[in-house]
Amino acid sequence: MELYQLTAKDIHVGLRRKDFSAREVAQAHLYRVDDIDHELKAFITVTPEKALLAADKVDALIARGEVIHKLSGVPIAIKDNICTQGIPTTCGSRMLEHFVPPYSATAVKRLCDLGVVIVGKTNLDEFAMGSSTENSAFGVTKNPHCMSRVAGGSSGGSAAAVASGQAVLALGSDTGGSIRQPAAFCGVVGLKTTYGLVSRFGLIAFASSLDHIGPLARTVSDAAWALQAITGLDPRDSTSVAPNIDSSQPLAAGVKGKIIGIPKEYFGPGVDKDVAEQVKRAIKVFEGLGAETVDISLPHTDYSLPAYHLIATAEASSNLSRYDGVRYGFRASGAESTDELIKLSRSQGFGAEVKRRIMLGTYALSKGHHDAYYSKAQKVRTLIRADFTKAFSQVDIIVTPTTPTTAFTIGSKIEDPLAMYRADIYTVSANLAGIPAVSLNCGFVDGLPVGLQLMGPALSEILLLQAAFAYEQETRFAGYQEG
Amino acid sequence: MRLTPEQVEKVAELARLELTPQEKERYAEQLSAVLDYFSMLNTLDTVNVSPTTHALMLKNVLRDDIVEPSLTQEQVLSLVPQIAGEFVAVPRAFEG
């Protein structure tokens, strides 16, 4: 087994047993990047010097006989919309192509304090707006399982980096499914927590009531370790909450006696039948492990995608108004007035999808339209939340496909925004309701991974991870998969 | 819901975006299709529903009024595209 195929758990054990050094682990991942990333394009920026420096620090601790944290020396990749001090953070956009943040996101700082090794910053759809990582100003990230297919988005780079062994763990962001969908397409574990559980300080904002930072990993256990490290109240994020998570509970608790809800709206004509088949097989596995399954309904499911896009674009139009070429970011040349400067900088700095969403949001919030669009969507959001509250009074976990199809071919949806948005139909509801959701691999169709999604009530991350772990241990879909 | 290129131009103006004529046509078409899709929300009766204004419905999260370290002026100015001494330099803001 290659060093780049190890899990965080394997690395921790190996470092303590002195089977290898942190530098050797870091080097193996950096070689892996050199080897495959010119084709895969998971990374925008690679940070070899910083990585080796961090690895050497860990080796020094080990040499002094000190106890190291379980994530020390573990190579991680960070989505390029998450601020990393001193490392360019571009958001996949010309607007921030040369932006080097003077501070790190809280989630990054927490990981760095534990001694992780940052391999680099991963590719994404520009400003996290997209479902394929085709909207990046810096190239398209390919799916490691099939190079003519998308890696998913917007955290495509993070998912591809983890799936291909270029990083053990990654941080991504999820506003409408942007961690879970690429995780599903690339066959890895992707977790979106309860809203507020991971601080958003340092996450470059897209839609503030929907954005989440979360981990991607090859195993549930690794994802759980990352989760522990990054959660916690942060005074710098006024929407953050203290975790009520009892992380002393073992992952291996099983699902015996747990009630699993199967919502009919997620298994209708919208889902590919082969994908649905794999997910139904997974449900049988849960039954075999002692869980009870119940058919339920989430009646407002069909309204979640339009509600999501109205709210997300409205919030985005506000959040992205800060990019004006004045204080940071791209500034266009040749402007003769401040007004012209702002217009030119924004028009030249933003890509097409970003402009589309800004305009949709601006329209939805404008005079005469605000009530019909934005307020309406906020009310529909209440109805969607109520669907879940009602469902969770009957069931412990809801199981669905993560996506309606497996990874689509590059270029096949980019000309049709609505078709692209439909890739997220099963993921957006969890963002609207603020509830946690995890995606993990449950099989392959024509060599392409299929994602299984588990959703739970707010702050039920441990329950979800226990169920995911039980499934993962029973089947053979965890760990490094040769693409 | 059919947006005209002129309406697109108005929205673009609000968003401080400058579009080419071709872009106005293309966005008019694409935005119209998306807005059409959004209109399905109107089939829902929400007369007695209150809007979700916050994912967690937290209220008044405050901190103590204590000064803590922040970014230095140097750090902030290092990000500015064009500075004049301690100031951010821009082309003139007002006419005349």
C-alpha cells in the first residue's frame, strides 16, 4: 500500500510506531500531486514548502517523545474559498486571483494548531456557485473515476483530491449540496453539519444562511476526526453554536432499533433507476443490521430547489456587492470615475454563472418583486423545515440518494443553467432546514460512484456518523478506490 | 415570465454590472427560464406562514465591548490595488 492510500487513522498509528516520518507522508502526497494533478486539476495552489515545514514540526515533536494529536502530520486540502493566511485564496475567480488573506478561517486555524499538513488549495466553481467545478476561472477538475466526467461541485477539487490520494482529508463548503454532491460523484464521504456547528469565519460568503464548512474523507472515521477538530463556538461567527455533540460515544454503536425514513419524493421519476437501485440495496443493508424502515413523505420537496435558488441568489447578490475593485481584489484599468471603476472591475472580474446569480438575486430583491420572490421563498423555507420536524418525530434518520444521477460528462450541462441546478434536488433541503447530512459511497454504476445520503435532526451528527460507519463496515466501499 | 434585454440592463445597473448587447440577450433568455421555474412557488398557499429569517432563529448574539487585536493598517493596505500614502486611491468619485 502506498503512503498516499492511507487513512488519517493509519497515518497516526504509523507515525507513533515510527513506521514512517511525517515528512515521508507529506512527500508521498506531494509526489502524488506532481504525478497526476496536471491532468486532474484538483488544485489551484500547491504549497510544498509550507507542507514540509509543518511535517518537520511534527517529526520534531515525535523525536522529543511528545504525544501528538491524531491529525498531526495528516495531509489536507482546503477549498479555495476558505481563507488561509499567506496562501492565495482565489474562490476560483479572476476577482480574487491575487488575493492573499491576512488571516485564516477558524476551521483552518483549528486544524493547523493540531499539526495538519496543508497540501494546497483546491479548485471550485467560482464563488462556490455551481455543481460541476466547470465554472472555475482556472480550469475544470476531472473525476478521478472517469476523466471525461465532472468531479461535481462546487467542492469538486476537494472531492477529487481526496478520492485520488492527493490529500487524506479536505475541507469543502456546502450551500446547496456542494460538499455532498461532489463527494457522491467521486465516491468519498462528505459531511454537511448542522448550521452553525462549524464557524463560517474565514469562509468567503456566498449565501450566509445556507453556507457551511465541512470535511471530505475516504472513511467515516476520518470524517469524524475532522469534524471533532473543526466544530465549536466561535465568537467571530455570531451564527455559530456550541456543539452539543457527545464525541465520547463510539462510532461503532450500530443501527439496531433505529428507525429509518424513506421519503417517496426522493425515489420518484426524477432519479436514475440504477442510482435508486443502489440506494435501495443500501437500505436493505441497514435492515439487515437491525434498523426498521418506514415510508414517509416530505411533501414540499419539489419546492425546495426554487426556494433555495431564490434565497441563495438574493443573499449572494448582497454578499458579492463587496467586490468593487476598491479595497482588494481585481481592479480594472482605464476607469475615469469610481462608478466606472466599480462596473468595469465587477464585469471583468466575475464569470458568467456568478453574474447570472447576482442578477437573479438583485431582481428577486428589487422593488415590486421582493414579496413575490424573496419573502415567498422564505415562507416556503418554513414549510420545508416543518416537513423535516414532522418526519423526525417519527423516524431517527432519513435515507435518500445524494444525487439523481452519477457524474455527468464535462460540458453536457454547462449551457443549460436549469439542468445544472437540478443536480442538487436532493441536497438543497438540508441547507434550507439547517439539518446535518452526510453522503457516502454505496456502489458503482458503469464504474461511476453512487452516493447514499443520510439526514438527521439538528445536532444529530454522531447518530448519522454511527449509521454511516455501520454501513461502511458491512460493505466494501470505504478507503482508497483505484479510479 | 419574459425578461426583455432592457429589463436585464436595469437589473445589471442595480448590480453594477456592464453587459454587452449579446450578453443582455443571452441573460434575458436564461434568467426568464429560471424565473419561470421560480414561479411554481406561487402555487403554494403561504398566507399563514411566517418567513424563516434565520436558520437557527438565534437572537441578539452579542459580545463584551472589549477591544481586541485586529488587522494592522499595513496588512489591510497591502491588499489595496492602489494606495496614496495611508489612503485608498480611486478615480474621482464626483463630477466637476
